[in-house]
Amino acid sequence: MKSEKEKMIAGELYFSADPELEVERAFAREQMALINQEKDNAIREQLLKETFGSVANRIYMEPNVRFDYGYNISVGKNFYANFDVTLLDVCPITFGDNCMVAPNVQLYTATHPLHPVKRNSGLEMGQPITIGDNVWLGGGAIILPGVTLGDNVVVGAGSVVTKSFPANVVLAGNPASVIQELAVNIEEKETLAKRRNQIDAIDQQLVKLLEERMTVVAAISEEKRLKKLAVLDSNRELEVLETVRKTIKEPSFEEAILATFRDLMKHSRTFQTQQLEEK
């Protein structure tokens, strides 16, 4: 059977009054006291590294730092948090690289059952929070259980983030919503749209050439009918594929282009067969 600690970290219902968890919370409070009272930045950083589950390299957090256990918190490179940050880490809280957290920000993985009987029984649960790279959480922002924020997200001051959001957006409000897309995202969309327009233009040329090709295929079909020749000419198809292969300049495209021509000839054979059957 799972321990209450294992259930807690897995996001399942658990009893917080479990003796093992009580001991670990008591130890966490001792660590918080040491961290928050320490005036030497280097020592405070070392205490944080000893308390948190994972710290990639540099971490700087102003007092007061508050957490449930500490070992469920992981931060990437160059983590910074201003005064009075709360990290309720009954489930994992994961920060990417280069994250900035403003004063009074609160991340809650902890939650309770909605049904009052279950809630009053002492059962609790949680959902993990995942924060991407280069995220900035504005002053007083609240991140609720189960939220994932993509890279480069900015959360406006006082926002309450109740659901997950993709990369490269600015959020604000209660509940938070997208108020702006970052330029990097807009540029990516513009580039994608440009490339798709290029594909559309090429496709138009291909359709015209394919129609011309099918006109010739129809003529060949009629000639095969008159001469009573088989639709499939394996040698001819091998010759076509070899000619195509020699024409390709970019080696990485070879497999895809040859496969395209195999399909093209397959559909040409199907068309010829249908033409012969109709006559």
C-alpha cells in the first residue's frame, strides 16, 4: 500500500495528520526559520539548496519564504524571488530557467475535496504546478493547483491563474486571461503564415502540372488499350524513379520525393485501369 506521503505527492487523497508528514512539516518550519532569519545571502542560498528538492545553480529569495515541505520544489537556473513568496508544495512545484517571482506571489498545489463530508474528514489532495523558462510572475499573483505555464509567460500583478496557458503570452485578471501575445509568438505566426502561403502557391503550380500529366496518362491508357498492353510496366516505373533520384539535389529529401512519385504512379495505374474497364 502507498504511504500517505506517496499519495500526497501523486495527487491522491491523503491524511495530512499522518505522523511522517507531521514530522516533515515540523522540519520544514525549522528550515524556514533558518532561511528567513539568515542575513548572509550566500548562506541563505545554501540553506535553500539543502531544503528544496532541486536547484539547478543560482537561487536568490528574499525573506520571508514559506512552504509546506520544500522537497517538492524544483527550480531551474538563475531563480529569483522577492519578498513573502508562498509555495504550498504538497505536490511538485517546478520552475524552469530564468524565472522571476515578485513580492507576495502564491503558488498553491494544495486543495481540498469539494464535498463537505470528505473535507471535514481531514482528507486533502493536491495537483502539481509547472512553470516554464523565462516566466515572470507579477506581484500578488496567485497560481492555483494543476496550472502549467509555458515559456516566456508574464503574469500581471494581482492575477489569479486558474488554468494552464501556452508559451509567449501576457496574462492578467481574475480569472487570468490572455491580454497580449508576445512579439516572439506573433513573429512565429507571421513566419508560419508566410511559409504556408508559399506552399499554397507551389501547390497551385503542382495541380496544373499534375493535370497535364494526367492528360498524357489518359492518352497512354488509350494507346495501351488499342495495343492490348498491360497497365503495369515495372521496368518503365523503375526508370522513372531512377531518373527522379538522379534529379534530386538535396539528399535529405530523396526518400520523401521518391515515395511521392511511387504514389503518383500507383494512382496513375489505378486511373488507367478504370479507363480500360469503362471501355
